[in-house]
Amino acid sequence: SQTIHQWPATLVQPVGSPLSLECTVEGTSNPNLYWYRQAAGRGLQLLFYSVGIGQISSEVPQNLSASRPQDRQFILSSKKLLLSDSGFYLCAWRALDANTGELFFGEGSRLTVL
Amino acid sequence: GENVEQHPSTLSVQEGDSAVIKCTYSDSASNYFPWYKQELGKGPQLIIDIRSNVGEKKDQRIAVTLNKTAKHFSLHITETQPEDSAVYFCAASPGYSSASKIIFGSGTRLSIRP
């Protein structure tokens, strides 16, 4: 069966510090991968998605970047965090050849920038 | 691009009563409309979805209706139970292939009163 792992689950970082959130998927090949952010009281904002290794599409201009160094690994990064980067970050995957559109989400990473 | 609006942002209903959450979308090319449930501290999970070739779909106590002309769709939960308390998200997508982006609404926090 397929599983998705995200880490760390929680972190508190000072403004201006770097960030690295990691996401890996097991049990499937060539997944489409997504990073969403959920700010307090708000919906799920699509940040990045990837259809393959090294292929990253950015949805909104921001202080963050994403990379996909391996087929089932998706990394969210920042060189210098801002207060506005605080939120709940969710990684998700979707099967390349599925006949459904279901997104499978990880458990999320809660980031607090102080 | 697609914009999805969701109402209400919070909803409280008596256990056993029905709950209705409504969404509108802007992109007439959207033809796939999933609903996700997010429990506290977890990632969202798909509970039901509908494609544009049908107007209604039901799964036990949950039903979704779609009006493509008016560009709105709704989630109906009947005979609500305490475990239905969660945040619910509607979403829209121009297709259910894996390459399609899924755009989410802002969420509805549903509380079931005992």
C-alpha cells in the first residue's frame, strides 16, 4: 500500500532562518506531488506541484522554493523565513495513471516563525 | 485561474440534524469536484467526489449535488453524528487526470452539538 511521510511534524524557527521540509511517498512510482499551505482560518493554498523529477511548477510568488531530487521525494525550502511563512504545510501525492482524482495528504508540518 | 468560494465558514448543528455546505466556482472548464474532511491535526481525506456528467451522488449519509449552469455544488450530511465534527473543504479541478491542479475552498468548520 502507498504511504506518505512528512517531517518534521512541528518546528519553531526565528525570522531569517532557513527552512527544509521533507516529504516522501512509498508504494507508488511517478506520482504527482504537491505542497499546500494552510494558514490559520484559511483554506488550502497550492504552493508547488511536480509532475516529475526536477519539474516544479510554482503557483504563487513567495519566499519559498521546492525541489524534487528523486521520484518520490519532495522538499520545501526557504533561505530566509518571514513571519508570514507560519502555517500548516501539507504534502500530497496523486497517482499518475489513476482514474480518480484523489489527493492523498501527509500528516502535515506545523511551522511557527517568531 | 479557478477560484472556489465556500460558505459558511463555521456551522453548528444539533446531532441528528442535517448540515449543508455550499461552494461556487469560477472556471467553466472545471469538471471534477471533490470534498475533503480534515480532522484536527491531520491531513485532509477525500470523502466524496462528483464529476460534471452527473448532478448528484450519494454515499450513505453524505450526498453532493452539482449545478453546472450556476457553477455551484453542495455537500449534504444527514443524521449528523459527533464524529462528523471536522473541517470540510470543497475543491474544483479542470479534470480528474493527475496533471490537473485541484483548487480548494476556504473550508467550513462543522461542529455537532450533542
